[in-house]
Amino acid sequence: MQTQATQTAAIEVDTVSKTFGTDKALNEVSIRIAPGEMVALIGPSGSGKSTLLRHVAGLLAGDRDAGSVRIFGHQVQKNGTISPDIRKIRAEVGFIFQQFNLVGRLPLLTNVMTGMLARVGTWRSLLGWFSREEKERAMQALDCVGLAEHATQRAGTLSGGQQQRAAIARAMEQRARIILADEPIASLDPESARLVIECLAALNRNQGLTVLVSLHQVQFALQYCVRTIAMKDGCVVFDGPSQELTPTALRNIYGVRKSGVDLDGTAPLHIGVRPEPALLGAAA
Amino acid sequence: MQTQATQTAAIEVDTVSKTFGTDKALNEVSIRIAPGEMVALIGPSGSGKSTLLRHVAGLLAGDRDAGSVRIFGHQVQKNGTISPDIRKIRAEVGFIFQQFNLVGRLPLLTNVMTGMLARVGTWRSLLGWFSREEKERAMQALDCVGLAEHATQRAGTLSGGQQQRAAIARAMEQRARIILADEPIASLDPESARLVIECLAALNRNQGLTVLVSLHQVQFALQYCVRTIAMKDGCVVFDGPSQELTPTALRNIYGVRKSGVDLDGTAPLHIGVRPEPALLGAAA
Amino acid sequence: ESDPDQITIGIIPTESSSSAMKGFEPFRKDMEKALGIPVKLFIAPDYAGVIEAMRFNKVQIAWFGNKSAIEAVNRAGGEVFVQTVDAAGNPGYWSLVVVHKDSAYHTIDDIIRDGGKLTFGNGDPNSTSGNLIPTYYLWGQHDIDPLKHFKRVRNANHETNLMAVANKQVDFATNNTENWNKFAQVHPDMIRNVRIVWKSPLIPSDPMVWRKDLPREWKSKIKGFFLAYGRVGADKEKELAVLKGMSSGWAPFQDSSNHQLLPIMEINYAKDKMKIQNNDRMAQTEKSQKLAEIDAKINEIQSYGKLVQQFN
Amino acid sequence: MTAVTSPHKIPDTPLCRKLLRLLAGLAFTLVLAWAWRGAEMRPLDLITYSANMAAYVSGFLTPDFSEWPQYVHQTAVTIQIAMWGTLLAVIGAVPLGLLSATNVAPFWVYQPVRRAMDACRSINEMIFAMLFISAVGLGPFAGVLALFMHTLGTLAKLFSEAVEAIDPQPVEGIRATGANKIQEIAYGIIPQVVPLWISYTLYRFESNVRSASVVGMVGAGGIGMLLWDAIRSFNYAATAAMLIILVAVVILMDLGSTCIRKRFI
Amino acid sequence: MTAVTSPHKIPDTPLCRKLLRLLAGLAFTLVLAWAWRGAEMRPLDLITYSANMAAYVSGFLTPDFSEWPQYVHQTAVTIQIAMWGTLLAVIGAVPLGLLSATNVAPFWVYQPVRRAMDACRSINEMIFAMLFISAVGLGPFAGVLALFMHTLGTLAKLFSEAVEAIDPQPVEGIRATGANKIQEIAYGIIPQVVPLWISYTLYRFESNVRSASVVGMVGAGGIGMLLWDAIRSFNYAATAAMLIILVAVVILMDLGSTCIRKRFI
Ligand SMILES: Nc1ncnc2c1ncn2[C@@H]1O[C@H](COP(=O)(O)OP(=O)(O)OP(=O)(O)O)[C@@H](O)[C@H]1O
Ligand SMILES: Nc1ncnc2c1ncn2[C@@H]1O[C@H](COP(=O)(O)OP(=O)(O)OP(=O)(O)O)[C@@H](O)[C@H]1O
Ligand SMILES: [Mg+2]
Ligand SMILES: [Mg+2]
């Protein structure tokens, strides 16, 4: 299996474009990630990172006339049509969403157990008959992300970081061969963040999982990922070893923005404050 | 005004507790922030930062028997009852939510303009009659956060970082005297993050706004805020000058967690991967 | 034709009625005893369902109004076998035209003369006394199309019409003696505001209909039971009391047949005829053809009636 | 809270809740069984006598459209009446629905409002019809008013329950700006419920158009009364024709509803 | 995209959309005016003749409960019939509602299903009642079936429109795990719509209990028929008594509905 997998790319995105209205969120993006790689995806806000990841998982179809996505050689989508056996492929791809995408009304434990839906039969999952072992696994996953004691709490009432960790636990529970993580550490404190990224690194190192993780904290990309892909305005503007990401390169990526925010900081948001804070000033 | 304001605290939280079920999210928290201060709020995920901020804005009532919150001497809540003239106080407090709390179905521009609702008359706002000047202000705010060209896009379809910036624009638009920011830079790329935090700092420095900002990236706290408050398990565990936050102190704050995640990283998530990736292995 | 293993009776209270179930219950029990098979009662405020049920042999016996009995005979294989008689011994009831007591009109001719100024509360299109009878005897005889002759025509049920007259919302309306009496009982004060200006010829009282294809022996058993009820036997007095409690109060049933429906049928055809005559959109040839068909049917009925008279 | 729970312990549903659930399930089954007897359910009859149903349905297979101008006219009459009845009801149901939502109004407001709406729904339309006949006389206007009262009760209930099911976060976002209650509703709640409110309104409009009784009862005619008359005179050919018209109208309304809602979802 | 727009430019609504909006508004006003004439609206009459209304209402002020055992019995009958009619309809409406939601089923599925449901709603309940009478005879079971068909059409529509208004993010979360369509629905959609579905179901149950016509028509009695009889015989004292019972039942159901929904919101 290992030998075979090295022949085909784990993730292969071929000139995919995506237009929202008149806005090109992805502009002929092509990337190729080999099995067992751990790649960071960076880029300014709105550059199309999330859109790219959702295309890879077949959650969003690209524009009609161009591009295809393959995972381990299996077609995910082509020319804007998502392939019919997509569900089987998705089961092999764990996805950690930027907005968590938990089901707010269900308890945390159930949310985590939805990670195994592809393995559990339709009927059994419909009736909610999860075996003791499956429940124990889910509890173990929760324990790992430090949420075991919140197992019965509704996902919607968790704190931001707790929701993010819950989403991670769900993706882990899926036991996939590829993990797509969309800013998995954005809402986490430094220690939790380090733990999560180390966990991803360990899965990559020890079990050969392919990991594509979008990040805003560049130091994590430099530290944990050998390779980095950088996007800007829907295009791939950098793809190579992380150590080549010099400060100038980074400044290039994040530097000049679509609209008029200047980077010198001399003229930050020019929004005024009322000259007289009427109510409180008068009343105090 | 300035002299008067120094006499009363801008934010005064007095032994507030909050219990969810059996879980104490806030445990007799007392803090006092003088007008014109810029304070960072740090702490591990689930430690009660968001809960504290929502208590300060009077969005959540504390437990019955204890505590009060005052803003510029005006009572926000006491003994679990939110004061009746809370709306006037809230107008003076800009809130940037961790989950953005935008109205997904409304266009971005309208979302930003909701920031001025307290200044616009009820009838005018009901009919949606915003003056040209008000609209221009909102556009200016959007321009500042780099979203002017997305003004007519529905808030729900914005990227994570764009939503966060929209939430910031809305709070700015409010022209408040206090800003409560709940992880305002979590989903932002490093440059945008720096811009936002510098903007908060500029408002604080130039216009005397009081800022309380919860952060996960400690380096920002150290760099921009003179004072830091750290929470853990619902208690304030540190409150003092940011430079006193030594690595040991930080390790103390983030170090030992409620449940069994160990910090050494030797035993990260012990979730296995299926021995044989059935589908893809067989089909490939 | 196999023996029925149970008899289902459908009851459609003639005009508006209530608590029919209570009144019929002892009768049902007696019938069950007499026939030796279960008898079930269903009371439905509208005849359509009962007629469909009879058509599909889900109901064997039903109490209809005259007009609905015609439908049952034509459509559901029904046949009139007895007739109800009211407690006062009246063989039927009468259709009325009523006005407010302060109204300037005292005869139907006055009303017709001033037709262009008046609002008319007509009965439900399916009501015999509220619509069919007045249409035939009043508007038909005077060659009037009410829709064109009067300022305004409203269709409503008897109760609403009576109320509307009492409240001066319509100038005149149709009604019938049964409904009038009931209203008078409940609202003695209101009835004083209403005055009768016209009373129709007698309308035969309601028939009982059975399915024609009931086995012969069962038919005689059933008819025997109905006619003997309250007339002969040891329980006569008790049975009379039961009859008194049924509907608005009955005397023993009377023998009858489809024959009782003929006058109403004739009126019905006359009404159809009027409708066709007043239809402006129908082609002239089609019109005359349809009218001829109806005339033929009316002729049949009339000649049959003459024949019967001849032999009686 | 500081007591460390043993790792991987699966949280159990407490015994008392399990018992309660069992009891509720049992009670529900018993009630259903009671209702089964009361409703004299005999599902097999449907198969045994399916020929009867076929015979009944066959009467509808030859629709007779000869009277179509009348049908169309009466349909228009019903639409006119239903339109105003529904419009007035919507105007009333928006404030009343908000006032009977538990997450908008306080206890002492939503309880009485909800109860009043319950009464509006449960009082028979005929009674309202007669009430208004006494004031405005027979005619379509009495029908409008009767439909209005009943529809008000229904829409206020449905509106309020949509409001109760919203996501509270955006509302909190608006609230934090210092907006007053009305602004909170206009900017935080309405945008979330508007697709459902439109759907309810059009559903009630449609059902008011269909509704035979009220409009006929007040002497305003309407397609419902014609239909009813046709059924009662067993004129199934005409019935079928009117049904086809009604189905077409309802389908058109449903398509319109989909169109309008699509712009708000 | 690279063209820099001048800062602070307020986005304008395109002219063609403004025109379209104006046209739509004009058309709507015209239709309303047409309906106003058709409905013969005379709002002032309500004030002029308010004394009549007061006189009418005064008839209801002395409810007569002497026949209460019968009322209670007939209410129970209606509840039994409505319960099964509603239950069967819910069982059918869950799959059919999902199949007629545009965000669940493909075009060639939801179109025919929606149209079938439109027909179920628009075909008069009486016709269904007679259809089933022909098979199962007079009695409550025919009522159950007729209610079932009509309620099915209504619930499937309401269910599907609740599904169309959900938040797609959690569904995407479930989808990404490789769950199949059914699992996606069970874990992503149902938890979001369950409060509304419960609310619709109980609303239809309640309205089936109230509904006079079908149950009476099939000869099964019911409180609706009693009420109708009382109204038609001007027995307003009895009418008032029955109304009070009905209002109480509806209020109880509404409270029950609130209770049940609270657990799912
Ligand atoms: N509505 C609620 N019901 C139950 N528990 C809640 C609720 N809201 C918050 N909690 C709990 O209260 C605790 C504190 O939550 P809070 O959101 O304040 O954390 P936080 O410090 O903001 O964390 P993060 O950095 O992850 O955002 C958490 O354990 C959370 O699960
Ligand atoms: N459904 C949609 N409709 C319209 N525009 C969209 C939609 N989804 C995304 N976009 C736009 O596409 C662009 C790329 O979005 P995307 O979410 O991929 O950015 P991102 O790189 O993930 O940004 P962030 O770091 O802020 O999350 C943005 O400008 C966004 O506004
Ligand atoms: Mg993103
Ligand atoms: Mg938080």
C-alpha cells in the first residue's frame, strides 16, 4: 500500500477556478501533495484558502469549464461536476472547518461520534445505536482534546476554543488518511494550539497521514511544516520549502492588499469618536 | 470630562460569579479598569474570558446572590439582575464578538450600519432610512478594514477573516467610549492582526478609549497592552503589568489543564488509524 | 343477494338538527332486537357522504330529505319504503317567505313589483324549502330570474336568513315552518320581528330509503318493523314515546314509495328548465334539445301521476 | 470540579431520566391504543374494498369545463376575499406573533397574547362570520373579517414559533450595539425569520382561497361553495374541473412562494 | 477586480432593479385595489353597527354547560380521530417533506413531490372523505383517512420549507465526514428543524381537532358537529359552553407544544 500510494499524489488540484458573482475566489489553482506530506497553507484573509480546501473535499464545485481535483488518484470533481462516489472519498478525508460547523443542538459526544458515520451502517446510525466501544473511542478523543467533562453539553454552548477542539476531535474520530484543517488553531490558546499542531505532526510522522493545514500564525508553519503553499487573491503565489519564506517573501504575500489599508500604520482606521460622549458624560 | 472620568473606574466588576449547570464559568471575579487603559485578557480555552466580557456588556446576568458590574459608575447588573437602562450604557460599549455575531442574511454594509442604531431614531432605522453621510461613514469603516468592495455581499458568505473584520467595523461604527474585544484577531493573518490591534491601540492612545481585549497570542498582549489580566477556570489568576508575565507565569496559566492532556507532547492524541484504508487501498 | 350480517342506518337530519343520536338510540336497540342482527347508526349533517356510502353498500337504510332521496334513488340504488309523520300528524311541512315586521310589504306580489329595490336572502341551493319550492312556485310561475329581478341575492342557510331579516339586512328571505318553530322556541323575542308573507303548498315529509337490492325477506322484515313500531304490540306505548323523542317528534311511520318523490322531482326538473332558459351562453340548438329532454321527463312524471290517480 | 474523572467514562443518562422517558413512551403508546379503538381503525378494508375507491374515482376522470367562465370568476372572488383577509391578518400577526414569542416578550405579555390567539383560532369561523354579518351584513366583507380573525390566530402562533427557533447570536450582536428592542427585532430577528414568515403567509393565503365554508356562508359565493354544490349534487365532472382549477391555483401560489422565499434564504 | 474603486463610494442599487421593485410595488397595489373592490370593503360599517355586534356577542355571555358530558365525550372522539390522522400524516410528511425541499432533493424529485402535495392540500377534504367512505364505510376511520390526506399535504409543505431555511454549515460538517445522504439528514438537518416540525405537527393536530366538517361528514360525530348544530339552532348558550371547552383544549395543546419544543430549542 505504501509503495502504491507514493506513485499517485495524495491531493492533486489541477487548474481549478471558482467565481462568486464577478469575484474570482480561486484563479487556476494547481497544487500537488504527495502522500505523507504535511503542508501549510497561508495567505491573507479572503485569499481563498477555505475555498480551496472545500474544493479538495468536494464540498464545493469549481467553475464549469476548468479544472479537476483528485485524491489518491480518485476523481473528486472535474469541470465543475462533483463525482458521484464522492462519499467514499470524503470518508478518507478529515475536515476541520474554520467555523467548526458543529451541530449546535446536539450534545458534544454525539457531534464527535458523527465522525464515524461513514463506518457505521445507515440503520444503526439512524437509530443512534452506537456500540460501547465506539462511545469509548469518542470519549477518548474528547479526553485528548481536554473536553471529556463537557461530553453531554450542547455543542452550541461551548466556548470558542472548546468548539474548535470539538471539531478537531470529530475529524480525528474519522480516522482518515488525509486531514484538511482550516485554521484549526485560530481560537486556541498557545498551549492548546501547540498541542493540536503537534498532534497533527505526530499523525503525519507516525502514521503517514497527509496533512494540509491553513494557518495564520506563520511561525507554526515554519516550525512544523516542511513545505508551505501561499495564496493571494485566489492565486498560488508561493509553493516550496518553508525555510525559503524569508521576511521579504512574507511581506510580499501579506503586504499589498486589495484595498486601501496601508501597512505603515501611520494612518490606522480613521474613524472618529464623538466629541462629547453625551449620555454618560452628562449623567456622571 | 477627562478629570471626572478618572475618578470613577471605566469598568468595575465586583465578585461576579456565573454557574452553568454545575460548572462555575466565573468564580468571584473582580476587576477594575481605569478610563483610558488598554488591558489584555488572556487565559486557556474555556477559562471564562468570553463569559466575563459578556457580563461586562450586560448581555449575560451573573448568579443571583453575588456581584455587580459598573461602567463609568453606571450599574450594568447587580445580583443577577440587569439594570433597566442598560441600553444607554451598551451604546457606549463597543463589543467585538468571538463568533462575530453578524446577521448572515443582511448585506455587509447594513451589518456595519447596525453599529449606529443607538444614535439613529427608532423610526428611521425601522424604515432603513440612513442618511448619505451615515452610509459614507459606514463605507469608510469598511474601507479601513479592507472590505469596501464587499459592501453588498451577504455577511454569511464572507470568509472567516472578513467576517471578523466586519464585526470590528461594526463596533468601530458605534463610536463607543469602551471597546470590549473578544479575540478580535483570531481569524486574521499576521498583517491584518497587527493592523487591527494597532488601530485599537491608536484609539486608546489618541482618543482615550478604554479597551479590554481578550487574546490568545500572548506576544500581542506583551507588545501593545501595559496591563494584562489572566484567567483560569473562571478565576482571575494574574492581574498586573504585562512585563511581569514571565515564561514561568505563562506556563502556570496555560500549563496544567482541567483534564488529562499532558504538556510534554510525548503522548499526543492516541487515536489510531485504521490498519487497512479499505476503500482507497482496494480500489487504487 | 346474501343475507346482510349487519344493518347500517344513515341519518341526515332534514334541516338543521341536533341530538339526533340520543333520540334514535332506543329505536336502534328495538330494531336490533327485532331483526336479530347488529344495527349501527351514523348521523351525518350532510347527505353526500351517506349517499356515496349507500351506493357502495356501506349503508343499507337512510333517512333523507325529499331532494336527497331523489339522489339516493337515482344514484345509489335506493328506494323509498316508509315516510315519517310529525307528532302533530302533519303529513309534511311548508316553505315560507318572511319579511321584517315593519316591512311595507304584505304580499308576494308587492315584493315582486318592487323587486329592483330589494335584497333577497335566498336559501341554500340544495334546500328544498329554502330554494327549490320558492323558485318553482314564486319565481318560476312569474317568469322571474331572481338574480336579475332583485337588486341583490344572497344565498345562505335558513338560520342566517332569518337572522338577516330580523336585523333588516335583507328585505325578505325564504324559510320553512320547521325552522321557524325552532327559532321561535330559542329566540321568542326575535321571532316577533319577523312576519310571514307567503306559505307554500305542502311539502311531503321525509322518506326513509333502503337499498333496493336488500333480500326480499329482509325487506319485509324491515318494513314490517317500521310500520308496526308504535302501532301494534305490547310495547306500543313505549314505542310511541320513543318516536316522540326522535327528531322534532314523530308519530308512527307511514307506508310510502318512490311515488312520494314525484312532485319534488317535477319541481326539480322545472328548476333545471329555468336554469337552462336563463343560460345566455348556451347555444340555441343545444338549449332547445335539452329543454325538450326535460319536457319529456316532466311529461312522463305527469302522465304517471295521472295514471296513479286513475287507479286510486 | 477539581475532582479528576476517570478517563473515557461514557456519560450515562441518569436513571430518573431514563425512567421518565420510559414512562412517557408508555403513556404515549397507551393513548395511541385508546385512540386506535376510538377511531375504529381497520386498515385492511382499504385493500379489500379498493375496487369501490376505483369506482368512485372513475367519476372524476372526465372533467367538464363547460362552465369555466363561472369557475374562473368565482375563483377570482375567493382570491379577492382571501387576499384582504390574509393581508389584514399578517399586519396584525407580525406584532402579535412577536409579542407571543418567549424570547422576545416577558412572561406577563406573551402568556395573555398567546391565549388570546388560541381563542382566535379555536372559535369557529362561522361564529365570527355571523358576528360580522350582524354588523356589515351579508357579503364578501363579512367573509374578509371572519377569515382575518381566524388567520390572525394561526399566523401569530406560527410566526412566534419561528421566532423562538432563531439563532440568538446575531440578535446578541445587535443588542450589544445599544439598539433598542424594536431595532433588535428589525435587524436581528426579522432577517432570520423572513423566509419562514413568507412561507406561512402564502400557505394561509392559499388555504383561505381553498376554504369553502366561510365565504359561502356569508353569501359571497366563491369557488369553494360552487365546488361544494357540485359535490353535493354528485356532479363529479364539474367537480373534477373545479379541482383542476384549484390545484392549478395552488400550484401557482406554491411556485410564487418558492420564488419569493428564494430571495430571502 | 484589480481596478481600484474610489474609496467610500456607496454601492448603488442598479437602476433596472430599482425599476423592477417599483413595478412590483405598483402591481401589488393594483391587485390589492382590485381585491378591495371585489371584497366590498366598508370598514366604517364595523363602527357604525358595533351595537349589533355587541347584541350578538351578548348571546354568548351565559354559557350553558348542562350537556357537558356529551361535549366532553365528543371532544374525546375528535381527539382520537385527529390523533391518528395527524400521526399517519407526520409519518408520511417526514420523508415527503424532505423530498420536496430544494436543498435536499434534486429538481426531478422535489418538483413532482411538491406538486403531489399541492394536490393533496387543494383537493377538498370532503372528496377524500367520500372516497374513503366508499371503501371503509361511514365512521371515524374514514375521517382519519381524510384528515390524513389533507394534513399530509400541509405538513409536507411546512416541513420542507423549514428544511429550506436551515443553516447549511452544520450539514456541511456532517457531509465532510463521508456520511451518506440519510445520515446527513438525520444528524445535520433534523436537529435544526425539530422544534419547528413539532410546532407544525401540534398545530395541525389542534386544527384537526377543531375541524368540524370531515369528522361530522363521515358520521363520526365530534365536537365540531355538535358545535355546528348549536350554532345553526341559535343555541348560543350551548355554543358558548362548547367554545369554552374547545378553547381550553387548544390552550392545553399550545402549552404542551411549548413544553415539548422547549426541550429541543
Ligand atoms: N450557555 C452555556 N451553557 C453551558 N455552559 C457554558 C455556556 N456558555 C459557556 N459555558 C461554559 O463556560 C466555560 C467558559 O466559557 P467561555 O466561553 O467564557 O470561555 P473562553 O475563556 O472564552 O474560552 P475560549 O478561549 O475557548 O473562547 C466553558 O467551559 C463553557 O463550556
Ligand atoms: N458563498 C460565497 N459567495 C460569495 N463570495 C464568497 C462566498 N464564499 C467565499 N466568498 C468570497 O471568496 C473569497 C475567498 O474566501 P475564502 O473563505 O476562501 O478566504 P480565506 O482565504 O479562507 O480567508 P480567511 O483567512 O479570512 O478565512 C472572499 O473574498 C469571500 O468573500
Ligand atoms: Mg477561511
Ligand atoms: Mg471565548
